[in-house]
Amino acid sequence: MPKRTNSQAAAGPSQRQLRVGEMLRHALAELLTRREVHDDVLTGTVITVAEVRMSPDLKLATAYVMPLGGGDVAPLLEALDRNKRYIRTSIAKAVKLKYAPDLRFRADERFDEALHIESLLNSPEVRRDIDGD
């Protein structure tokens, strides 16, 4: 495989990375929805899998997760890390890839960022500028 140049890396993920990431996201979400992972934290929480980002060589998958409705994400991430081997094996069976990617779990912070931007837009200073006062 040819080495990517800086302009290619800046362009974002390849179509293949996006496609594999989406396949893994669906497989992970289905696995968690069916409650196949026997962990009290995971079975007692509805989990949103917002995105799975793949490394260029497709050997590392970073899943961005959040409990539905928000809440403390730390126990969720710990439970997912504890069960990483089982999750990886189950996903590898569901998605046919040459290599089963190593999984990392991270908190999805897009909801917090959106709330922060919304609060900035609703601040009195911005309202004053928008309203033209």
C-alpha cells in the first residue's frame, strides 16, 4: 500500500475506513442492544454508539460511546474495556475482515460541545449582536 502524503492525510479518512467504521458501529450497537455482553453496567445501560473511527491500516478501531440520555460515562468505559476481548471476538464474527481490529472506547463529547455552543449563542452578548441593539 502506498504511503499517504500530508495532503491525503489532511483530506480525512478514506472511503474504506468510513465503510469499515460504519460496519463496526452497526455490529457493536447490535451486540450491545442484544445484551450479549454479561456485565451489570452494560446490561443496565442503554448505550449510544455515535461513531467508530478506523486507523488507516484498519487494525485499530476507536468507538465513541455515550449512555443514552447522558450520565456518567466513566463506569461505561471501564465495563467496555473489561469486556474488550469478548466484544472484539463477537464483532469479528459479525464483520468479515482480514484482521479483527483492536478496540478502544472513548466518550462521545459531541453532545457536550453542542450544548456549549448553544449556550454561547444564547448568551446576552451574542443576543445583543444578533438583535442589533
